[in-house]
Amino acid sequence: MEKNPFGTLAAAGNASEDAACCGDDCCGDVSAEITHGQLESISAAVQAQYGSLAENATERAADTSRVKATDKFYSDDQRNALPDAAAGASAGCGNPVGIADAKLGETVLDLGSGGGIDCFLAAKEVGPEGHVIGIDLTPRMLELAVETAAKLQTENVVFKLGHIELIPQADNTVDLVISNCVIALSEQKDRVFSEILRILKPGGRFVISDMVTDKPLPAEVQSSPAEWVSCVAGAAVMSEYLELVEETGFTGIEVLKEERSRPDATDWQTTLINLTLRAVKPLG
């Protein structure tokens, strides 16, 4: 994928504050929250967007006009287990932990853990003998996650600052990797999947939700910083995405859920798909 030099952040073509990530404002109000120009990289733009999301998490949770990712993809029991601020910081296009079947005593790693909602839900599933590790690029999101862990008195979760292309975790140490609408933010998806393969134990698996498309996006969308931080511009064509997972070395590749991200759209947004995928690291 060609690298996008970032200049002034402005939405592309038909983008709007309701056309973020999973739709219905799940990733926040991009046009309002990112107002400063000349960010030098996608990483800087992501940190700016999601840092702002974390800062406004409590206010966002209280705003009933906003449909958060937890409202759209999570059960009542899952939402009720989370503090308002954690729910307010939620952004995603699925609920991977809800179908990942984490087991007692397992080690789970969440790529792009944000405010920690999937980590806290996974922590309940793996129990006190298990461990959950959250990796995120945005310091303010990590601060929010640590604050929430203290409120919930969750002792089997740790959060680390890091890039998903270079995961701060030892080889062959994780049973389950989860991620929710984060890999679409990376220009180096091959490195991300290679890193997932590296850290998983033989026989370990990943369950990820991500944004993909059924055909290439228009050039103006792919070069839009606002659409990048909304998990859209970096979305890969689904067939190529699945091929990359297989070429990386994973087996047992299974599409668990596939649905149109914006079913009411009439333009290029009709190509966007919320995908939840499972795959396994071979034993040999």
C-alpha cells in the first residue's frame, strides 16, 4: 500500500461525522476532534484522534445521541460490566472477545486495546489464573484503561504502549490475540500478521474484527487523513486480506461474521464490510 504523506486534516468527499469507522459515530466525530494540520504520520493522526476520544469519554458516554461501539455490538450484560468512561471510549466494528471463547488460565493479548473494554471482558473469562495484555499507541487511552482497571479492581490485566507492527511481547507466549477495528489503521498489515504469528503459541489463535472492502476504495478516500483515522482509508480488499493471512502462515481461517458497515449508503461506502475472522497458528 502506498504511503500517504499527511498534510492538513480534512474529510474526503462524502465523509461526515456519522461516517466513522463502523458507522453511527462509533469512532467519534473526526471532523470536530481533529482540527490541527500538518500531522506528519498516520501514527500521529491516530494518537490525536483517539487521545481526544479518551479525553471526552465520559461526556460521550452521557450523550444519548451518540451510538457507541458498545451500543451496537455488545450485549447488555457486557455493557453493564463496564464503567461509563470505558464505554464512552469504545470504537470498533465488532465484538471479537464475545465470540473468541477465551478459556480459564489463558493469556490473551488485545491489539489496539484503547480504553480497555475487550481486555476487561476477557479478564473475566480467563479468570484469576489467566492474563490479559492490552497494547495501544495512544498514551491517553492507556491512562484511561489503567484508571478503569483500578476502579474495577482488575488485577490480571496489564497495558503496554506499543505499535501493532512491533508488538512488545515475547515469542510463543500468547494463547489468543484479539483486535477490534485496528489493523485497518496500519499501512503494514503484513508486519502486523507476522507479529501476531510470532507471539502466539503453537496452536494459538486470533479472533479479530476489522474493516475491509469488496473492491478498492477511490483514490481520494485512500489519501484522506480523516478517513485513515476512521479505520476506512486503510481498509484492504477482503480477498487480499484473507490471502495475506494465509500467506503469513495461519491455518483454519474462518470468517465468523461479515456484514455491510453502512447498509444505507449509496456511494463508495457501500463497499465497506465489518469482518470478524478467526485463524490458528500451526502446531509444527
